[in-house]
Amino acid sequence: MHPKALAALAEIGIDHTGRSKLADEFKGVDFDLVVTVCDSAAEQCPLWLGKGRRVHLGFPDPAKAEGSEEETLSAFRAVRDDIRKQVIALLNTIS
């Protein structure tokens, strides 16, 4: 994971120790909801063949942000905050 993504998560108390996973790793696993958040996931995995509803929430890739150290870190913070807001809103519509 990008170091600035880790820093942005740490700012809100999340210690990320995992890794990104491919959809193939979850064959045979049932989910109620599958949420993809990056456009490459939507392109590479356009359909979910497992159980569960699939929703794509697109966000810009903050790793492509240009500028100073603070400006690029700010891009990661903005995406982090947008993901949190939109995923919570999505979960509130289905609960």
C-alpha cells in the first residue's frame, strides 16, 4: 500500500497491516455486499459472480496527485474521507 495512504489511515486510527486482494481469492465465499472503490477494480472485475450485491463507488487515484508533499498527502486524505462518507451512506441505505 502507498505510504501516504498508510499515513492518511493512521491519522484516523487505522493501522493497515493487510494487503489488496484479487476477487479470485474469494471464489466460493458468500457476501451480502461487495463494494469496489477504484476504477481499475471496476474495469478488471466488471461483474461479481458470487452471492451478494455489487456496488462500485468510483474515486480518483490519489497516487496520481501531483504537487508538494502536503498537497499529495491532502489528496489521500480527501479520498479517505470521501470513501468513509460514501460507504457509510451506502450502508445506511441497506440496513
